[in-house]
Amino acid sequence: MISFQALLRKQWADSRWLLILTAAALFGLSWLTVVITARTEARIRNSANSGRGLRGLAFRGVEGSLQELDSVAFEVAWWNHPFILINALLWAIARGSGAVASEIERGTLDLTLSRPVSRSAYLTSQVVVGVAGLLTLALALMSGNLIAGQFNRVVSPPTVWQLTRSAWNLVTLGLAVYGFTLGLSAIDHVRWRPNLVGSVAALTSFVLLVIANVPVLENWKWLGNLSIFKAYDPVAAAVSGRDLVFHTTVLGGIGLAGIAFGYLGFLRRDLPANS
């Protein structure tokens, strides 16, 4: 137990600055979305002489109960912005690729495993820190929104539960990318390869969804089914919770499958000398 706690402290020391800076960026970006929403609503009220704010405006691409755009949908829609996604996925890819391959590349894994530490305990410490980091980033997004709401007047601010649903969707998206990258890292001996493959795979998946949603490319909509980002819908998660269980199950399943593959590969592989 003591050795496992030491591993957790080591992983935290290796990743704390990335986590702190990324969480700060997401906190600031989330705050900014509230500011934008408040100012947009104020401008609409002034021009339309109405207290409804964003309500009644059509939310393009949203169906059913979400057809009326309110503050919740407007704020959380920004969680689809590449700036927010990049920050969240940066942590997932960096921690996933660094779990095993980075330690082998630096020649420090032999030293770690020469102590009374099993391979499974070592990899578990990596997974615990990686997943805890994703939860921390989601909490930073929620905190930025809730605190900013105290200083900016919004007609219908999101509740904690609404933000939690959207944040959980983001966590499972990050878990899917993390698990995939961790699985590659567990069978490789250099960090750049899982880093590159994980980044390219995430970018390609995002581009596929963008192409599928271009109005003039209606015959290409099937490409969206190949993208993990299709299971990431923070607006629907916040406003109605529609398909949230299905989406998070799919993303979580991908992440857990990648982590399981990582355990299997790491526990069975031969480690190179001086790793």
C-alpha cells in the first residue's frame, strides 16, 4: 500500500503542472462562455425590448425540446469548441502515451519495477492519475461556469446537475482517447508513436464529424458514424439528458477496452534492457 501511494505521488509530481495549467485554461474558458452569454442576452433584450434573453431563438441543428435556445444551451454549446476539446484531450493523450512508453524511453521503468512494485500496481497508478485528471478538468469547467454566473446576469443559468451531465459526457470522451492511447503506449517503447497515433486518431475523428455536418455534403453524413465525437453532445446532455446513458456507455466502453488491452499488453510483454 505504501509503495502504491509512492507511485501515485510520483505520477502526480510528473503531471501536476500540465494538469494545473490545463485546468486553469478550462476554468477561464468556461468563465468566458458565461460572459459571452450574458452580453449576448443583454444585447438581445436591448434590441428586442424583451426580458426573454436567448429564449425563442432557433438553435440550429438541435431537435425536439432543444429547439428553443436558452442560456443553458448557449453556454454549454461552447463546450464543443476546439479550444476546450484540445485542452481536455491534451491531458488524455499526454498521460496515456506517457504511461509506459515514456518510462521505457527514459530508462526509468527498470528502476521503478526493481522495487517491491508489481507491474499491475504501476499501471494502476497511471490509470488512477489519468482518470482523476479528467475528473479535475471537468470540475474546472463546471466551477468556471458556476462562479462566473455569480458575477454575470444570465436569464436561465444552468443548474449543477445540468453541468454535471455535460461534464460527465466530456470525461467519458477523454476516457475513450486516454484508453486508446494507453493501450498503444503499453506495447511500445518510444513515446512519440502513441502520442502521434492518438493525436491523429482524435483529430481524424473530429474532422469526420465536421464533414458529416456540412450541409452541402449530405451524401457524406455516414462518416459521422465513424467518429467518437458523435457520442459527445454536451447541449443535449445538459438540457434533456437525451441519449446521455448510451453515449457515455459507448465512450466509456472504448476507454475501458483500451485500458484492458493496456494491462494485457504490459503484463505479458518483455521489457527491453535498461528500461
